[in-house]
Amino acid sequence: MIKVIRYDSSNKVIWNEFVKNAKNGMFLFNRGFMDYHSDRFDDHSLMVYRDDKLLAILPANEKENSLYSHQGLTYGGLILCRDSRAINTVEVLKAIIEYCTQIGFSKLVYKAVPHIFHQFPSEEDLYAIYVLGGNLISRACSVVLLPKDKLKTSKGRKAMISRAKKEGVTVKKSDELSAFYEMMVSLLDEKYDSKPTHSLAELKSLKKDFPNSIKLFTSHLNDELLAGIVIFETEKVAHFQYISTTPFGRDFGGLDIIVDELISTVYKDKDYIDFGTSIDEGKFHINENLIKNKESFGARSVIQDVYEISI
């Protein structure tokens, strides 16, 4: 007998322990991370049991009579226990759809966790979505490289790295989050007319709560801040959450030398370095200049899919 219950704070310890041991869990699904923006989303996360065994959890929120894979997270479909298999995952998703029917939701919008974040093969959910009639509604390219076996860095990128080193630009793990954030806000406003997902207070709080998972690396020339990258780190992946540089830093390869240091030294033993997506509203929904810039380091695309199941 499979049972679906709505998460509440009394299940916080059980939820977090499950995330820690799941085959596709990561710190983003810890309630300490998820709940920082609880005022912005109507959380409707689910926990799926067979008898007393917790089989899966679904970070989710409700909006306009629909259930969404949590919209405050980049990804996060079914988080599965290590012994999950294809057939029982179909049963789990079917039970969630039945739950949605009882609640009166009109659809389930589902964001799959990209395979690079899996501790073990964990794409049973994609099979379940196919079997139960889900439709692909969105697809994004996240640009990823393998530090242990990456493609060649472009000549232009190598030249900028060489210039930065020649000029004496240095790279360090940093606590200058306020200075970095100010630089990032200015860049996003100027180039993209957008704002960071996190406020400075939120980012500081999350970094304090998850010091081994959220890190900042910056570059400097004569004590002047040139560029920075905020890393969201999991066991297998170093994900570039925020990237920013000043105009002066751009000219002196301030960002290039950070990326080079992360690839060649800091995260050389990671399975993947993820530069993130390059979303735009153009012809292919890709910012072509941005994705080419990321690919020039030797990175190529991993897909992030979103599906919809009508209830």
C-alpha cells in the first residue's frame, strides 16, 4: 500500500535524513536550504511511503491550482531511496498523480534532476513520466566540463589566462560576499536588466548554514576586486551559481583565471564542473554569446528538462 502525505515541519528531520542518503539527493533539498524563501512559495512538498518505509520525496509548491517541482529550486523532481527501481518508481509517481486528483490539482509540472548530480543511476522518474503520459514542455542547456578529461580550451581563452598571470592577478577563496554581490548586481542590471535570485542577506545566511557547499572565489590585482564566482558544491559537481566581473576585470582576465584555477586545481578531482544555463528569449532560447563563452573553456551541454502531466 503506497501512501502520499504532505510535508510539514514535524517531518524535517526525517526529510533531511532521507535527502542525505538518497541516490540523487543534494544540499539544495535540505529543508534548511529550501525554507529560506518559504514566504514566497506555498510549499506543498510530498513524502511517499510504502507501509512505514519512505520511498521518495518531492520538493514542490502549489500555484494556481497546479503542483510544481519547487519553483524556488533550479531542479528537483522525485528524490529516490537507493533501492528504487523502475517499476516501483512508476507506482510512486502514479500515487502522486492520484493524490493530485484528490486535492483537485489540474496538472503536475516536473523538473528532473540532471544526471550529473546523481550519486547512482537515477532516471527511473523519466521512465515513469513517459509511461504515465507526461509531455516535455521545456529544455535548457547547462554547460558542463569534466576536469579529468576536458576538451581543449580555446586559444582566445588561453591568451586571457596568460595575460592575467603575467599581470599578477591572484585568485583566492574569499569571504568578500558583500563586495562581490554589489559588483554582480551592477553587472546584471547593466547587461541583462535582471536581479540575483538570492538577496545578499539570504546568500550570507545560506553560506553560513552550508559552509562546505557554498563558496566564493575571487580574483584581485593590487587588492582591487576583479571578478568572482559563487560555487554550489555537491559531492560530484561544482556548480557556478553566480559569475560576475568588473569591466577592468574583464580586460585583465579576472574571470578567466578563476575558472582556470577551479578547473586545474580546486576542483580537479570533481566529476563535473557545471557553468549553468544560458537562457535568453531569442530564436533558440539560448544566449548565444554566453553559451559560446562557457563552451570556450572546453565545456559542452547537459540537458535540464521540464515535463507536464495533466491530471
